[in-house]
Amino acid sequence: MAAASAGLGGMTSICNKLKHVTVFTSTIICHALKRRISICIGRPQSQPQTKKKSVSQGMVGVVGLEIHAQINSLSKLFSAAEVRFLAPPNSLVSFFDASLPGTLPVLNKRCVEAAVMTGLALNCSINRKSLFDRKHYFYADMPAGYQITQQRLPIAVDGKLTYSYLGGHKRNQMVTKCVHIKQIQLEQDSGKSLHDEPHNQTLIDLNRAGVGLMEIVMEPEMSCGEEAAAAVRELQLILQTLGTCRGNMAEGQLRVDANVSVHMPGEPLGIRTEVKNINSARFLARAIDYEIQRQKELLEQGGAVQNETRAFDQKTSTTVPMRDKEDFQDYRFMPEPNLPPLRVYDSVSVPAGLDPSQLVLVDELQACLPELPSVRRDRLVQTYSILPEHSFTLVNDDKLLDYFESVVKSTKAAPTKVIGWVMKELVGLLNQQNLEISQSPVSPHTLAELLDLLEAGHISSSAAKHVFQELWKSPGKSAEQIVQEQDLGLLSDPAQLRSICQTVVDTHPEQVRAIKQGNQKVLNKLMGEVQKDTKGRANPVQLRAILQEMVST
Amino acid sequence: MFSNTVRRSLSYTTFYLRPIGHQRNAWLTSMADQSVQRYNSNDTNHVHHSKIPPSPTWQPVKMTQPTQVPGEVVDKLERLALVDFQNQEGVECLEKAIQFADQLHSVDSAGVEPMDSVLYDRSMYLRKDSINEGECAEALLQLSNHVVDEYFVAPPGNIPLVKNEER
């Protein structure tokens, strides 16, 4: 239920500003979207940094995450109403979702399979029997007055997630860490509340009420926002690979609550706060780092951390206390009396006579799991001898990976060369112009041709870069055409090269003297001069040989 | 799991908790004449095969004083549950309800594994993931006496605490 209010923050405050509720439906949505989009565009990092350290000296942050992942299914967890984002209010609501008397929950098999697959991908053990409980809340967006969840015996327990990020002083070292997964539980999502404060009322949309969620609980084993963000990104990628959750944080399909505390290493954990309303991995990192710093400063000033729920304010990049929940909430957990135990099986141990449509087979789901991101990265590193960090970039974007692989297939250039071009030239230009890989004006085939020209020694690498820029500007042309049109072919005629070199040597007597005195590095300077004259077309191997010969005589 | 004894005594409990009139009806229609006679003969030396014990196995619970619910807890309950106890009488009614439920605490359940559901030995039925409900906003909204557009309208979530003295 932590999930319930997340993602609503933006909408809520907009509602407050609206005078007429009648224009709500469409306005709210587009306002909310506009706001999200504007938020996504870069915002300078502003983190409170304090220099004074005494009480908080040596203290470290401790971060645990609770992640609510909306299950990617056609219908809801316990009802056959549709799951869809941005539908007209209350159009995707069954009588059960509105908790009309006499309705009963009927569990969606797809949701069980999704939770089992996710559990397996996160190295969990799958409980062959799990139970459902009621967790009570008094919120109008949960009309039954309780959420059906799995508190006592969840479907999956004891897993782990391995994640990596670029760390170290220069942020160029791959750091790999592991966090334990305490449990994965199936539960219902809540509806959405729009607070209309001028009219002192709350508008309720139950479209989201009853959508299946997997709550993934990570142990407090992370130490900063960057680690938490990396773990969430890896989880997001795994869920998307499995297809069990679409993982779009902006649409609330993946919502993260962070439990944050600080302590001295080796001592018991400090009092924690829970930070909610975080809807991107970047904000997650910022919210956590702010909260760790805030707690350290609070202790520094002799204060004490309150066990409270805080919300992340995107405008100020700070966390603020949330109004409700001023003291300990009693959820009055009780077993869900309408649902017998959920059982899943292994093919060898299925009791005879069970209807096959009722079977969820753990071993079969395990056998059908797709290639997971970590395995795919290892495979790429092995197959193409590329750097691990490049494998991360490729696996983060399926289309980029496709692009890379189709270039590799159709060029004679080595994959290690191809990856350089893809990561530096291609991704560089894409990012610069804010384009998707599918919008690249240079097709994989064209890039492959260009690399073949380079590989065959027809053009120099600096000329190749120039050709690439030209191809970008004039889509549809081939690399060959551009080389011919602009006369960019490699200069390999010894006589021609000699005459150019002679001119350069004659006009740079000081450099020549330096080389003669033993400073070989200056040779590069002369080579650069020649390349300037030839627009980078001189064959570098020949060029070096000729220059060396000239200066040594 | 339950020992047989515990299971049996639980079923007695259920039986005795039924209203008296209902109990008599059930008795007359479902019990074999023989056991009725044996029970009526009140002869405890005979091994009787009825599941009904010859005499009540429970003892009346001594009613304690009604639980006092302090004003701030009443405020909190009203705010959380969005209910209004209205006056002192309403609060007394709440206190009596708590007292009634408190009787359950006197049951000795040591060593008994709780039974969550009468369906504990069944398995959950699993439904195919298909859409055949919803699209009934109009029917649902008709049930609510306050709607705005296609939204249900609820009281604001955070209602200010009512001052004690105002009651």
C-alpha cells in the first residue's frame, strides 16, 4: 500500500489549483504528463554538503528498498477487469474492485506465474504453499477497507540481486554489488485519490484498484543513493526482460519506497525514515543522498531521527515529512478468510487428478526463463571481447544491441572496433540531438560499409569520422559516394606524400631540430601538420616512415 | 496440525455457541433416537458415541468492567474510520462491544495452531487472465449518492481532530 499514494503527488497539487472540478479528467492528465516531462529534462545536481563533521564523522547510510511492481497482465489480480493506464475514470472497475457486498476474489493465474518467474530470476526460493492476508487501511481509494497481500507466507523468499555501477573517483570503475531479497509478495494496488481541497472533498478513481502488484522487499544492505538507483535499474531490466512488469516509473508501474537510516559501522541500525513518492531512478538517488545527509546533520546538531514517512519534493530536491501517519499505524493483519492457500508444484510432484488449467509448475517456468541481463552481458563480453561497461550500455537498450550486432555481422572490422564507433560516434550524436537509436540517419549497413573502407585501408580513421558526420547529414548516401564526392580516399602515392612532407619539414625547422636532438614525440606534431594539409587523408604508416627518414638524414 | 481432542472440543464450542432455539432444532432433526435416549438417561458410565458431550465443557466468562476508551482514542478512531460516535451513549456502545469481544481472550489456545480458514486443506482456484468485467462505471456510480463527473466523491482524507470538549 506504500504504493497507493506514490505517483499521485504531482496530480494532487495540481488539483488544488483548479477551481472547477468539471474540467478535471483530461486537464489533470495532460498537466501531470507535461510536468513529468519537464522534470525529466536535466536539473542541476544540488546536494547539501557540509564540511563540519564530529558526531556524524564515520557514520554511514543504510538503505533498504520496497519496490512495488505492477504485474503486466491483461486483467486484475482478483477480478477480470482490464488493466490499463489513462482510461476514463472508473471504467475499468468490476463489482469486486468496488467491493460491493457478496463479491469474492478469484486469483489470476498469470499474476501467480509472473511472481514465480520474477522470484526465480531473483534467485528466490519459491514457497510451494503461500497464504493471503488482509492489511487494513481507511482510505477511500481502497473501498474494502483492506488490501489483500501476503504478509505471513509470501510466494517467494530469500533471493538476491546483483547489480553494477560505475564508481571510483573517476567514475570509470565497474563496481559490482549484491543485495538480498527478503521476499516477493502478491498484493492488490489501490485506486487513486485526487484531493480537491477547495471543495473539501476527495475524488476517487478505482481503475487502478485491484491491479496485481509484486512487492519486492530488499534487505537494508545498500549504503547510498547511487547503489539503490543501480539496484532498481537492474531490477527494472530484469522485469522488462521477463515481461512480468513493464517497469515504466513515470506511469507508476514501478514505484520505490526507500528506508533510510544512518549508523556507525558495526553498531545497531539507526532509526529509519521511509521516503515515498519517488518516480525515477535519478530522483531515488537524490532523495536517498539528501535523506542520509539530513539525518547526519540532525544528529550533528544533537537532534534525533524520527521514525516517519517523508515525501521527496522534486522542486527542491529535498524530503519533507508527510502529513498523515503521525504515529504508529495498526494494520490489523488477519488471514484472508475467502482465499484458501495458493499452491504451486513441480512437474514430478503434481498430485494426480489435478486439472492442468490449475497448475503453476515452478520447474517449467524456470526452464522457460529468457536470457537474463547479466547472462547476456557476459555473453557479449565473451563473444565480442568488448568492455563490461559497453555490455551494460548495449543490454540497457535492445535496439542499440540489435544495431551493434547487425553492424558486426556485415562488416570485416573487428567487434572491438565496431563497439568504439557505436558507443562514441553513434551514441554521441544520438545523445547530442536527443534521438532514439531507431531514428539514427546512419543505418547499420551504411556504418558497416564505412568500417569496411577503413578496414581495407581506403580511408584514414580521421577521414572515416568525417565521412560519418557527412552520412549523418545526408541520409541515403553511401560511404563510398561521400568518399568519392569529397575526395577523402587515403593518400598512398609515395611521391605525392614525399612532396607534402618535404614542405612541412622545410617550414618547421625548430621541430626538426628537436627530433634530431632525440625528442621523438615532436614527430607526431609534424604528422599532425601533414594531416592538416591533407585533410587527414595521408596514410599514417607511410607518412611516419617518410617523415622519420627525412628528419634523420 | 490439530490433535483430535482439540479438534473435537472446538466443534463442541461451535455447537454451544449457537443460539438456543437453533440448537434444539438441529438436535431434534439430526440426532438418532438412540443417542438422544442415552443422553437423556444421563448415564455417564456408558461409553456414548455421540459427539455431544454429556455436560457443558465451558464455563461462563466473568464479565469484566466495560473497557474505558479515552477521548483521544475516540478522536483517532473517528478520524481513521471516518465514523462519528456522536455522543457519550455512542462511546458507551463502543465500550460494550469491546467488552463483548474481550471474552475471547479467556479461551485457552495454548499449543493450538491457528486455523486461518475452513478452506485450509483446499487449493486456490486459478482464473485464466482474460477481461470480462468492468465498463460498468454508470451502474457503479449510481450506487454512490455523491459523484463528480465519473468520480466517486469521498470526504477529505485528513479531517482535523475534533476537540474533546466539543463532544
